[in-house]
Amino acid sequence: MVAQEAATGALAGLEPAQVWRWFGELAEIPRPSRHESRVVDWLKDFASQRSLEIKGDSYGNQVIYRPGSGGGEGAPTIVLQGHIDMVTEKNASSSHDFMNDPIRLQRHGDWLKADGTTLGADNGLGVAASLAILDLPADAALPPIEALFTVEEEIGLKGAFALDGSLLKGRIMLNLDTEEAGQIYIGCAGGGDSEILLPVEMESAPTGAVELQVTVDGLKGGHSGVNIHECRGNANQLLTRSLRALLGTVEGARVASMQGGDKRNALAREASAVVLVPSEGVQAAQQAVADQLANFKQEYGLFEGGLSVRAERVDGAPGGGPSQVLTASAVDRLLGVLAALPHGVVKMSHAVEGLVETSNNLASIKPVPEDKTYSIVLTTRSSITPALQAQRDRIAAVAKLGGGKCIQNDFYPGWAPNPESKVVKLAEEVFTELLPDKPQLLAIHAGLECGIIGERIPGIDMVSYGPTITGAHSPDEQVQISTVEPFWKCTKEILHRLAAAKA
């Protein structure tokens, strides 16, 4: 296969070979959230070929069991944990089919990335490391291992919510799903989604109007928790501002449709709208959008160097454009709601310096024509439950004022830091010995499965770490190759020392 050859070429000679081998195989398997069955089959084959027991729960989470070995037979059981789904984001120019195509890997110096798509290092490298541990020689000094592979992490930690805790006996867990090499994570934010369904009225499009497509693209995007403090541009917000400016400038301009963003946990990189304007207003409409781009460049230009906002004429057959447009009152409500909704950092923590405590992400906008509504999705995160709920109440209030309905799922819990945890102290000891710099103990403004698993398995002692991954949840996702081997060595050493403990 061409894709297999490309993967082999990108990974050739990389160490640790056993981790990169499994990551390369995983990259060959399409694995969007809700569609992880091919990976589950792969895991079952892996376990069968090694005579390892594998069990799954009714939701699709899998656990592979390896007995203790090399003197670790009587040690406490250790859970290794990662998720097998990945965020599926791609550049507008990419024809990649996430349901059928393998990820095309590319090496750029010390970085591995994909060709115009997300890479899946989040959390593919954690999964690969767990498999490499399970595949170590039969006499390796290891405690009993329960390798937990969860599903649907990227769409609200659903696999962890549905986890059957009886599958696990271990009460010490290494979560391999953070993205800053050499640092140890001991806490995370909780969060939850809100979907606003806003009714809209349509009417016949004006005759003789010129069709323009207003497009916002070229933004960095990124993870809606990890990158939120960087105040990156949000395409949904910038499109809203551009449309309000255009409509305020050109009398008779009408909006036919708008949409932007995609994944709930990704910052919106692209958004677009179809607008009909009188022929005499085309130049003024394009100038209004150009003026907004100049404003945005003042706000974001030093960071968002690729930002583009433009209004382009759509030439087609006469009468081939939109047959309907939003009524003036409908577009006023829609843009008003979008302008009022919160996005970005709400508050920094007073307890942990530099930690975002509470934030919102205006994730996506899309029409739902069959219901004559627009769907607007936001994700809220906070390490403080009352603050989380206050933001969700705020979003619901904006929806109500705009005449919409707000649907909110149950929020997932955070993971409260415990610096005195035994496994945290062990990880800190190993990192300090094996790595050049002393690790920091950190909390992350993102949703790890640790908080939920901690509820499912009371008393479990947890720590999280991983190699360096940047640009997660966007086509800029990349992993720093040189950080994978230290990550692997630390994992093996932690397990080696745990193997010497007695249950």
C-alpha cells in the first residue's frame, strides 16, 4: 500500500522502535469518534496473538490484561490508560476521508505530522506505548497490567462515562494523554457542552441580487482548552462581526446561510456565509469586509499571520443561487445571539498561578434546514464546579433572550490535584532521575478521563504525562520525535519500580 509505504518512510529509524511500530499501525486504521470498531478488532487480534485476555464493556471500552512478570507477579495491578479515537480536522483543501483513508505521516526534522489533517498523536502515542508495554518479553520486570482503551473521548469523554468499573482491579493508574514532555499532570478541568437551537424564518431571495461568499480562514485553531489562554482568533466570532458590518453598510443585503467550526473541543479555524447584495452594493460590501480584516489584523495579526477574511463574488448560471434567505429579524437575532455568547478565558485561577480556571469555546454554527433552526455549540470548562455551572446558565440565558432553546448535557467532573499521591511522588522521582530538568506538577485546563474514572473507581491513585504534542485538534497537530523516547523510558522505569512493590 502507498499509505503504508509513506508511514514506514516517515517512521523509519525512529526510536523507540516498538512504540513507533504500533503508532504506525494505528495510523493506518480510520478511527473517528463513534467509529472505533476497526481499532477494537485490531486490539483483539493483538491480544489473541499474545494469548492475553481482553474484555470489553457494553459501550466498547476494552481492557487487555497482562500478568505480572520478572519478579512483579505479586505487585499491585497497574492500569495504563489511553483513548483510541481521534479528532478529525482537515484543511479545506484536503480531500482526506477520515472514514476510509489512513493518516499520511510526514517527518519534518524533529517533528512528525500529517498531510493536511490531524495526526492522531492525541492519543495514539499513549495507546502505542501501552501496546509496547504489553508486548515486552515474558520475563520483563512488570507488575500485573490492565491496559484500558476507551472510546469516544474526543466527543465528551463518553467512553469514560460509560466505563464498567468492574473490568478493573488496579487502583494505580498511569494516564498517557497529556502533551508537554517532562511535566507531570495531577489535575484537570471539568466541562460540559451546550447546544442552542435557534428558530429562524426564511423568505424568498430578492431577484437580481449578486451572490457573495464571505469566508474567514487561515486561523491556527487548536485545542479549546490547552490553547484558549493564547486568545487565538475564533472564525465564528470574526464571521459574525464581518456580517454585521456588511449588513450595516449595504442596504438590502441579505444572508442566505452561515456556518463555521466543527468539533466541540477545537477552536474554529474556518467559517463562511452566503450573502445576496444588490448589484450596486457589491463594492461597498467587499470594502466593509476588507475593513473588518484590517481591524482583525490589528487584534490578531502578530499571532494569526495566516488570517484571511474576504467577500468573493460567486458567478454561476442565472437563477442558480440561493432561493431563500433569512428574514431581516431572523438574521438580526442569529447574529445578536452569536455576538452575545461568551468565548475565551473567563477567569484565571487564584490558587494555581498561570492556570485558566474557567473558559468557553464558541465551537460551531450550522443550519438545520429540516427543523428551520440554527445549531450553535459551545464547550465550557472550569476547575470550579459552581463557576462551570454559572457559565452554562449564562449561555442558556442568552439563548432564551434570542428565542432559542438550550440543550445541555451532564457536565463531566474535574480531577482534584493531590501532590501527596504516592504515584505522583514516584513519577516525580523517576522524571527527576532520568530527565535533565526537574518536572513541574501541573493541572491542565482540559478534560482528561481521570476525573471520570476516579468517580467510577473510588480511591484510584492517578498521574498523567506524555510526549510533546502541539496543535492538537487541528491540522497543525505534530509530535516532537525526540520527546517520545524519554516518555517511553520513564514509563518503563515507573512500572519497573512498581513491580518491586508488594500488593
